[in-house]
Amino acid sequence: MARRPTPPGTPEQTGLGHVADLVRSAIPPLHPAGLPFVAAPLAVAALGYRHKWVRRTGLFAAAACATFFRHPNRVPPNRPGVVVAPADGEVALVDTAVPPAELGLGDQPLPRVSIFLTVLDVHVQRTPVSGIVSSVVYKKGEFLSADLPEASDANERNSMVIETETGKRLVVVQIAGLLARRIICEAKVGDKISIGETYGLIRFGSRVDTYFPIGTTLLVVPGQRTIGAETVLAELDS
């Protein structure tokens, strides 16, 4: 006798749905920019399915690209005045420095936190505060290793200035690294952005600098690991 379909809402179907939800929550989604990099090796694996080494190489490459372009959900803190990490990675520098000259913000050194991303880190960038994008400037440059201090000035970069509702101005800079050859910034001048919102991506290995207003209390130290949109880098002076 054929088995009757399980009616909706039965314990069996509810259990399967719960398992599916757990799998979805455990496997982060893919950033759209990574789709071509995953699809290409999958196509190679499919076309070369008769050859084990071709199939395995294609599947491995697809898995590696999917890992690199992962886009996990993050929940930023709701405490007023905090600045969250714009990227996953390791704090490379906590110092003061002049913001990128192309922004025209003057030559006064500002508090700065630099986060270095390896190829194993999540590579999407998140907005460190809520506010209005007042400037976005892209500058060509070199491709030095992103963990070097001089990379902030010499390397190819994309700088974004954010003005908060309280009149504070922050600068976040995407910096290409030794292997990076593509900086993506989806934010545009005039956009209203929320803290923790994804606004860009760097391929493959990079650095993100954040410049703060004078008087900001920095809360991280070199060597500390950060989680984009969740780790609090600083508190703005109220």
C-alpha cells in the first residue's frame, strides 16, 4: 500500500523543517559578488565528471570560493555612541594618522584602528556607524602586503566618509592587499546607512582602516580579533 503524504504541521514535517532551519543558520549565505567564482569551478567539475581529479579539483575550488565569499548574518549592538568593526580580522594598528589626502580633510592626525584580513577571514565590509555618506573616493596605488604600516598610504584604496546624526565624522578605508585586485564599494554619496550594514567587499586579502574624531575612546588593542558589525572598536565622545 502506498504511504499517504504527511499532513502539514505533523511532528515529522515540523522536525524536518527545524533541521532545515538549523542547516541554513549554520551555513552562511554567499555574497552576490562570489557567485561567478563558485559557478565556474562547479561547471568544470560537472563537465569533467568522468575524470576524478578534474571533478575533485573543481569541487574543492568551488568550496574554497564559497568560503571566501561567505556573508554571515551579524547583529550589531544597540548602545548609542559605539563604533563597530567594519571587518573581520586582526587589529594591526591602534594609533593616530592623517586621513587619506584625497578626501581633503586636512593634515591633523586622527585616532585610527587598522584591521588586517587574511584570505581565511570574511571579506565583506560593514558600516561602523549609522549616518549619511558624505564622500566616496577611489585612489589607485600599489599592492603591498596589507599588514605593513605603509600600505595605508601606498596601496590602492577606497575611502568613505560618514556623518552621524550628532555631527560626528568617521572615515572608513578599504585597502587592497598583496593578492587583492578588486575593491567593491556599493555605498554612494547621499546614502543613509545603518550600523553593521554591508556596504562592500575586497578580494583576496586586505585591510580596513577606520579614522575617528578627536576625543574618541578606543577600546581595542593590536593583536585583538574583531568580528565585523559586532566588535565594538570605540565609543564616540558625547
